[in-house]
Amino acid sequence: MRAGFIGLGTMGASMALNLQAKEHEVAVNDLRKDAAAPHLKAGATWADGPREIAEHSEVIFTSLPGPREVEAVAEILLAHMKPGTAWFDLSTNSPTAVRKLHARFAAKGLAMLDAPVSGGPAGAKTGKLALLIGGDKAVFDKFKPALDAIGDQVIYIGPIGAGTVAKLVHNMAGYAIQTALAEVFTMGVKAGVEPLALWSAVRQCSLGRQRTFDRLGKQFLQGSFEPPDFALKLAYKDVMLATELGREIGVPMRIAELTRAEMSEALNRGWEGRDSRVPMLLQEERAGVSIKVPAAAIAEVLKRDG
């Protein structure tokens, strides 16, 4: 395919090279022409700007810092893209901004899909990237060979914006978990455990042996908390012991205290005999959503993905 790639930063530079490695005809553009040196050496052509990319490409990729930069490029693409061309925005963007852009492009008969990536700079170099796609399924299918050149997990999720929402869920979960881990590890070390020994031990416990999101499948996604794997009243005792230890040794435990408060509210609902994940229902109530996924559908995803 004739592909255009705009944005040769830390992620974009490697993704564009991978696209070239799969023998697509690639034109590149960046604010810094020197960033394109490896691409030009490998056979890419230089485009002086987004207009030239739009006029000569079948499929366009952008990898840009954020919504403001994406919207600036979008104005030029909108004015110059040819019918039948598709634009995949690989940036981490705002779902609202993505949906507004999609509507404007659709009004002119042009395809715009959100396709944020996950895997970091190392994944961008090796091609071990997840691409989370939202938009027209037929367009996704048509241009999937080009997407497959960029990442090894190209996942169609749903309508426009779905990919961006999924990316924000993933990243926010990661940073929240990071904050909680910093809290509990400082507690463990200050309580007298050597850091390497602590890390080596807990990674072999039940949480450490599981993929983070796999844990959602058994109770939360199914909305089923009986019979319990581990009762809430017993889990609450563990959290109380941890927060008491933090107070004893002078370690702030803000995330742990919030967790304790959530569990206390669940206990006050009379849920002490239900599974320890049942406080998650409180957030469903606050958000005004009800999540019920059939067990068979969850098992199929786990089987498919190994």
C-alpha cells in the first residue's frame, strides 16, 4: 500500500520503519526532517507536509503528542485526502476529540479511525505492540495488512472512540496500580523486609502469578460474587492489619485507607459473606452502569488469547 506516516518521535519512528520493513511504500513527515534519516535511508520518501501525505497516500498514520497536534494535522488532511483513503490516528487522544473529528471526516466521505498503541518504545521497535482500533469495521478489514505491519496484536474493539477509551482504561489502571505498589512496598521495606527479598516473594503469590486484567473475569465481569473464593470479612481483616502496620511505622497509606473505606461500606451493606471483590459493585452503582458478561464468553476470550 502507499502509506503516509506523520510524526517520527520515539514511537512513530519505529512504527514507520516496521511499516517499511513489510514492503509498503511509505512517505514520511515530521517537524524535524533529520528525524526521517533512517527512513529515507531505508527507501522512504520525504513529504514536505501533511498536504503532500494526504494527496499521495492510500492509508495515513499519525503518531502525535496529543489532541492539539492531532487536530492541527486533521485540518490539513480533511482538506486534501482523496475518497477511499483512510486515516488511523495512533496517538493517545481524547475520545471526545476523536468522535468530533470522525464526524467531520465522515461528512466528507472520508474514513478516520482511532488506533492508539500500547507496548512502549521497546514494543514499537520490535513490533510487539497492541493496536486498539475504533471505527468502521469494513475500513479496518481493508487496511489490516498495513496495521499488521506495525503491531502483533491488532484488535478491533468497536465504534469510533472505542480504541481510545480502551487505551485510557489500560494506562490509568497501570498508573493507579503503580501508586498502590509504591505505597505497600515502602510499608514493607520500612517494616524491615529487604526490598529484593520482598519483591521476589510477592511476585510468586496469587496476585503476582496472574495477568492483571484476568482477575476481572471471574467475579466482576460476571456480576457473580457467590460462592466466595475469599470472603469479604476475611479480606477486610487483612486490609485492617496492613493499615495498622502503616500507622505503627509511620508510612502514609492513602490508597490502602481508601480501600479499607470501600470495604467498610460493603460490609455495612451486609455483604461480609460475599466474595472479597464485591466492593467493586459500589463503583458500578456510582457510575450508573451494570456489567454482566456470560461466563462462556469470558472463557472463550481466555481460550482464544491463551
